Amino acid sequence: MSRVLLIEDDIEMQNLIKDYLSNYQYEVFSFEKPKEALQALEKESFDIVVLDLMLPQMDGFDICKEIKRKKDIPIIISSARGDIGNKIMGFELGADDYLAKPYEPRELVLRIEAILRRVKKEEALKISDFYIDEKNRLVKLDDYEIDFTKIELEIFLYLIKNRGKVLSREQIINSTSLPPDTKNRTIDMHISNIRFKIGDDSKNPKYIKSVWGIGYKFI
């Protein structure tokens, strides 16, 4: 179930949107005061924000800017300020869509669905022979799901995101949740396990190449 952060000070409108989205299996967390919404955003995970502009405490554009500074999360502006100047400003600040009130709630559902489909498609990457859905911690090779441990997945993702670069063991340690005092041989063991799971040969590597005296490179 996708989680929607709704920032709307009109209680009647807030309840209307919340009830309507709930009918489409969205979990809606609604806030009248934007500062409380920003605090919730710090503590919890949301899939999309529906944001009014005319709010107490802060202007909606300032909130939009603050949200984009804190999180990479899509925003739909829902506002009675429907002139072209406000729309341009909203998009320039990073809003993904802009709905001018009044509108049919069904249109909001369609806009949310379209944005979340796009985000999901962007999150799922095809790199080399691998299909990677980082959000769901899924890696496939030739439609076969690879059973990585948490640390193996972190190392694999770090290598593949930096493909073509030589990465030292220290860089790998510092870029994962491994303890800072992790020994080099521990990294070598994890790499060996990753190679085994993706069918790579250390002597004739297709994916992960050892760079003597330094570390590894995804080729």
C-alpha cells in the first residue's frame, strides 16, 4: 500500500481527499500544519506528497523547496492558485504535477498513479546483465533472483554503481554498513561469495575484476 503525505489546512478538503484516496488503497497521513508534516517526513517514509500552497506557518512553495531539499520524493501541488505563474514556480521548485482547485478527486488518483508508475520504472534499473530494484532489494540475473546477504547486496550495488572505476577495499568498507575496522580479507570473502552467486570467474572475470594491490572493479 502506497503512503501519501497530505498537507492541507482546509479540513473539509482534507477529509474528502483522504477518504477518496483510501478507497483506492492509499494510506493517507494528513496534516493541517506544515511544520508537523515536515517532522513526520523526517521520521517516516512516504511515497508521494500532496501539497496545498495556502497554509499557516509557511508558504507552500517554501515547503515544496524544503521537502525537495530533505527527500527525493514526488510532489503534487493541489492549490486554488491556478494561474500560470504559480504553476511555473511550482515546477521550477521541483513539483512533479500541479492540480488547480477545484478538481475531481478521481483526477488526483490518476495523477498519483501515473507518477508512482514512473518512479517505480526509474527505480528498477537494467545494468549489464542485471535487473536491479534497489527499493525492494532485488537483483536478478537472466530472470533468476540472486540471494544476496545484506552486506553482499551493499557491496554489489556500490561496485555496479561505480562500474569502470577501481575501488579500494577501504572505499568499499566506508560506503557500506561494515564496521570501520573490517579486515581486507573480509572484503575478499564477500567478493568471493558475490562472484559465486553471479557465476563469475575470478581468473577470467566477466563482471568483477581484481586490481592487484588496490581492490576491485566492476567491468
